[in-house]
Amino acid sequence: MEAPRTAEDIRDVNARYHDVAAESYDAKWGIDFGQPGQEQVLMKLRKVLGPALARGYGRSLEIGSGTGYFSLNLLQAGVVAHATCTDISPGMLATLRGNAQRLGLEVETVATDAEDLPFEDASFDLVLGHAVLHHLPDLERAFGEFQRVLKPGGTLVFAGEPSRYGDRLARVPKRGALAVAPLWRRAIGARPLGAVASGNGNGNGRTNGHVHADEHDHALEPFVDIHAFAPSDLSARARAAGFVDVDVRGEELVANWFGWTNRVLEASAEPTDIPWGWRQYAYRGYLLLQKLDERLLEGRLPPAIFYNLLISARKPPA
């Protein structure tokens, strides 16, 4: 597939990819809406919002909300009173509404891109997002929209944005995991990914002549991430849009290396073949190393070397 060249091409590819990915997205990324999920979301936002998080927010607007990981957990934790969730993918919003219904939560969903928000000026107390800025083709316009729809004194916060240098560092464990994946599968008795589909069809990943959704998913995935940031990139965007009190921090270094190693290994195998014991080891190990990063490394090392960046800022009071 040819790489998208225009902003409109980028938006189209993102919508198509996330529509295809929506149904299996929560399972693929281990998204949780129970107590562990709430603790993860609150931990991330507490790093940049501090005591302000405990005070809560009336109306929140999430950009690129996906299946609702941040907004639905913040609603359950009582941090926001009313959540509006936007995404360029109708498929993601459909999954989000299903999650909200299952959890007994009320949420407003709007299909839109981030650079042209269909909301009145000064409508929200909080504008937030998780792992979304790196998908947006026009960041200058998007930050201008975030500033416009925020109330005076309102808060902006984005988490999970890939850092340019941290992304390069993460390639090391990814390559190592790819190299040892066959040995790892043999050790746990797992078949290579696609073995089930090949056995039920004609050997090319199709069943009864139909292409699996995952094929389209993988074909589009390399084209949806268009930015990796230096901390100064994000802070400059926010200040240029008129935000003040801008703070950019890094998170996850050792936990990221551990997590990507395990994710690449698991992605090489049939999901049903991966033992429960391995999944528990990977999950609990990640949480342990995440705490190590937070307590020992994140306050001492430059934000740029961490895999994820978090940014918070404030719209000046009237």
C-alpha cells in the first residue's frame, strides 16, 4: 500500500484502520475498565495534574477516545461528571458505546476529526487524550481547537505520546524479541500466528475465501503513526496555541522494554496457545517495572529518553 501523502489521506487511513481494529482493540491492548484500569489512568494523569486531579472536572472532552479507556475509567472514578468522546472512527465509537452500556455509564459520542471540532467556544473544563496526537496531520490547527473549546482556566492533558528518542530505544527489545520468537513459541508449545486460519482455509490466511480483518489491520497499521515527539515539540505547540503552565514529562523506560519484548513475542503466536501463567508473568512484571520507573527513574532522567510523553497545560483565565 502507498503511504498517505495529504492530511485528508492520513485521516482516511486512520479512520479505516481504527474501524477494522475496533472490535478486537481492547483485547489486543489489554484495556481494562475495572479497578486496575482506573488505577492506571489515574496514575498517568496524576503525574502531570497533581492535586488538581482530586478536585475533578465538570465537562470533559476526549480527543481520539477509541473504545473509552480514559473517559470511561475517569467517569467510574468520579474525576469527570460528564464526558464527551470524539474519534475519527465510527467503529471505535460504536465499541465505546457498548462498553459504556455494559458499565452503566452515560457518555456522549461524536464522530469528528480533531482539527475541526463541532463544539461551541469555551464548552469544556478538561480536554484530554491518550495516544492520539501522533496520529494528527495538522497539530497547529488541532491545538488551536483545543484552546478554543476550553473554558478560561480550563485544563489540557495528553498522555501516551511516543517520544522520538524513546521510540528508537524501543526498537532494541522489539528486534531481540523477533529473533527469539521461534524458540519462545517452542518453549511454551504455541503455534505461529496464522496457523489456525491456514489450517481452516487454503493456507494463505483466508477462511472460506474471505480475507480476515486482521490482514487489512496489518496493512494499514504502518501508516497511522505519523509523529514521534521531542518534549520541546509538544511544549512549543501548546504555547503557540496560547496555553500557559505547560509541563511535559516522560514515563516508562524499563517497563517499556519489558512490555514490548513480551508484546512482540505474544504477537507471533496463536493467542489461544499462550499459557495463563505467561500472561500473568507479563502483566505483573510490567506493573512492577512501571513502579520502578515512576519511583526511581522518571524524576531523575531526561523526559526525552522515555518511551511515552505526557503534556499538561492551562488556558489562561479570562
